[in-house]
Amino acid sequence: MPPDDSRPIRSVAIYTRVSTRHQAKEGHSLETQEADLVALANRNGWDYEVYPEPGRSGETLDGRPALTRLLEDVAQGRVDAVLVIDESRLARDNLVAALIRKVLRDADVMIQTPHGPRDLTEPEPELLSMITAAVAHFEQRQRTAKMKRGQRAAAERGMWLGGPPPFGYRADREGRGTVLRVDPEERVVVERAVHLVVDLGLSTWEAARRLNLEGLGPRRADRWRHQNLRRTLSSDALRGHVVWGRGKKEPYVLAVKPVLPARRFQAL
């Protein structure tokens, strides 16, 4: 569909976005999107500015500085049309898409893709845009559900799903996944700390001081303190009850080999 000659376009905003998780799979890298859209702008003699958004989800407006700047420029009348490779680049959530459409519609700014323009001030194009957004939302929900099913299945097999492992463990590659195994060096630190607290009856303040003097430090901090030692020794992970995604809606519990025997953890 050719551009609508009744709506002259002079200045366009080229918006490119990709989620790193799907970049290779979908084949729409930022560079590919930009090249196609710049070619479209040049063919039509439009001035343009590129707003690249690498590695950002389309499910929210938060954390998308390029989109924020674009919408500010739209509201200030600097843009006649927004160029995207497809409308799902703008949003993969119904509410987010509706908010973006309102900003564009209020500013009388069109959406332009390689397939043609979409004038959001007209009922039929706006309806088509709403349908497109609903499909993108549905596809995103499908992807998210599939990913969660995969994560749950992996967790049930004892696979580690990413991020720093709890103290006492290391993450090792196994086949196409990652498993947690007891880290021998960190287990020595844990066992020494348990001996100081359980067998010698020291406070975690004094145990932390002893560990630091003996060169048995924590993994990421410069030294043991009461707080980080107490937190480490209170962790259920030491008894093999490891939680991935703590604080998320659906954390996963992995059953792994414990750092401490059950009786030592109970005594601790």
C-alpha cells in the first residue's frame, strides 16, 4: 500500500527494537530493521532519526529510553510518522499498545511499515492496529507460557536456570543445560563456619572474624561480616533445598546434593 498522499510526511522516527532472547530466532536484528526502514525513508525523501532499543521487552513502557524519547518528540510535534518493521516492535502487550496508539493518535502521527501506512485517526486503521496488537500480545503470552513450562521441566530435572548459585555450589555445564554441584572450596568454608558456631559456640560476629583471619572469605564480598555470614548459614540451600527465581511469581525449587549433612544443618 503506497503512502497516503493526503497526509504529507516530512519527518519520521525510525524505531527499532529487539529482545535479545528472540533476536537470532526471528532474524530481525537492529541492524536489519534499521537498514530496511532507512531505505524506505530514503525512497520517499523523508528526513529521519533512528531510535534503537536493544534488548528490551515490548511488554512494558519501563526501561525503554528510546521509546520514551520518541513519544516525547511525537508529543512536541517533531514527527509526522513512526516507522517500524512491524507494529509488534512498538508493543507486545495490549495496554502498552493502547497507550502508544493514544499518544500517536492525539498528535495526528501515523504508523508506517514496509507494508504501508496506518492512520490511527481513522476508525478502520485503528481497529486493524488493535487487532495486530492483540495478536502480538497473544503470541507473547504463548512464548512466555512455553518458556515457563521449559523452566519448570528443567527445574524438576535439577537443572540450574541461570544466575549466581548459592554459596557452597558451583554451576557446571552438563549436556545442553547447567547443574549445581557442591563447590569443594566453599564447602570447606561452610564446614569451618559451622564448627565455629555449633561446636565452639561462637557468635556469628566472632566466627566471621575468625574466618577472615584464616583467609576463608566469601565469594563476592571482601570479607565476612555478621550479616552475610548469618544469611549464608541460614540458607536452606545448604541442606540441598535450592530456590531459583526467589521473589518471582513462580520460583522453582531444585533438589540438589546438600553442602551439609542433615544433622549438621539441624544443629546449625
